[in-house]
Amino acid sequence: MITLQNINVAFTDKSQSFAAVKDVSLRICKGEIFGIVGTSGAGKSTLLRTINLLQPPASGQVLIDNEDITGYQGNRLRKVRTETGMIFQHFNLIHSKSIADNIAFALKAGNAPKEEIVPRVRELLDLVGLKDKAEAYPSQLSGGQKQRVGIARALANKPKVLLCDEPTSALDLETTNSILELLKDINKKTGITMVLITHEMAVVKKICDRMAVMSKGVVVETGKVLDIFSNPQAEFSKQLVEHSYDFALPPRLLNHLNGKILKIIYRGEKAEAPVLSDVAQRFAVKINILHGKIEYINEEPLGALLVNIIGEGEELTKVISYIRSQVERVEVTYG
């Protein structure tokens, strides 16, 4: 659905040029939810805006549904933007208009026939769970409700693509989860292709099929979300995944530990296998679980455990070798 080929974007400030996006190439499949993650200043918002040419690239090509739109202007560009919905971090609603009128505004801008506007507004309000808020104004809504209006407005003209610019970063955790569930549900019902940028790994983990990791304007890694979380390849990806686990141990605990600490990553069926129970029965070692969790990414389990294993040197070597044969990945983090 979306192909970005060797995209470069540069900004000039006081006669100095700054490269915000550097030679980025991505392929985003029809109907998938694709995440672009990175820290602030990574270039992800700039890259997102090249897809509908709100930010024209300095060089490279943008293809939507196999159509090269890079040089489009005027009516041709307006048509592309009508077929590309966009939702924003801060909602961007018209405060002087009712919720129904905010959505109708997008339909009028897309030259929808007058007789179709009211039924379509009702349909969209029902889709985002706000059918009782048609006559309310933005100031009367919560942040999550405002974002639902933003989603309805972005979907008004039945776009092929939905661009999501940090759609949950201004929301609390519970509201974030409800908005992500809504986007996932819309994706399943309509088959729309979604591109979502965020600095939160939990958001990508919750909703996306595939992802790209950006750092300093460069895409350092792409792949399935589960693949990157279970076995990141790029150093920056490893740092992001490590921070998302938040497995830091207090120094007082480390000062009194014997043996080794292993970080064990499980994936798929192995995440539900009794590996540590088997180790306790097979080997002369003591096992103490220090930290861990199992979560589900696209309905496939991914587990991470921090485990202290105490035993004699040769026995510990056998244990580590055995665990490595049973799980996705093992790292010795201490000892």
C-alpha cells in the first residue's frame, strides 16, 4: 500500500542544513498496522508527513497503492490527501463547532454529496462510540472522547490509509488502551492500512503488526513486532526493548547475590513450557525468580524472566546450555 524509497528530508536554519530523515526506505503492506518508534527528534513525525506530502521529501519517492505521488500538486495532491486520513496528538478540533459539525466539515471538504453527510456522520459517531455526543462541543468532552472525534473525522471520506501522529501521548494509560483497542477494531472492520508513530514501545507492542525503529533520522531496524521484541538486532533497538522491560535491580540485592543472573526470553509455545521446573528437577542448582512477565503480542506469548541460579561452576554451565536449548534467548547479566 505504501512504499517509501530513499526518502531524504533536510531543514535549513540560519544557513545550516539539518538532515531530519536520511535515506529511508520502507514497504507497508495493505491492511496492516505499521508502527514507527523512536525517541524525540528521531525524525518519525517528519517521515510520517512525507506519506501525504505535508512534508515533501528533498529526494526519494513516495508511492501509494503503486502510484508515485512524489511530484503531485493541486487537485491531484488534494485527492491523495482526501484518501489519506490523519489523526493528531492534540486532536485539532474546531472548538466553535459541535462534534457532528466537526466530522461534517471533513466530508464537505472532501466534496461529499449533501444527502450523504448526515447519515455518514451518524455512522462514524456510532463506529467510535459517541453516538450520544453529536450535539456536544469539544470543551464538553474528555481527552479520549476528543481523540475519538479526531478518528471519526479522519475516517470520514473512507481513506485507504490512516496516519496516526502520536495519537495517545496526551492520554492517560486507561484511555490510551481504549483508543488503541478502537484503532485495532477499525482496522479489522475496514481493512484500512494504518501507520502509527510513537515513542512508547508499549503502544507498538499492543497494536502493530510490523514496526520500524528510527534513530537520528535513520531506520535502524524493521521487522515483525514480536521478532524485534524477542531478538532485537540493532544496538538502539536493544536499548529500547531493554527499557520497555524495566528489569533494573536494586544495588542492595546485587551486593548479596551468589551464582549467576540470567535474563531468559521465551517466545511462542516455549513461553508456556515449564523450563525452570525442569531445571530444578534435572540439575543440582537453586533457582530464584527476581523479575519477570509474560505478555501477548498479536496473540503470541512472549516472556521475559530475570533469574538467579546458584550452583557449582560446571553445573551452572550445563544449566545455561540446557536453558539456551529450550528458549528463544539467554543472556548472563551478572556473575
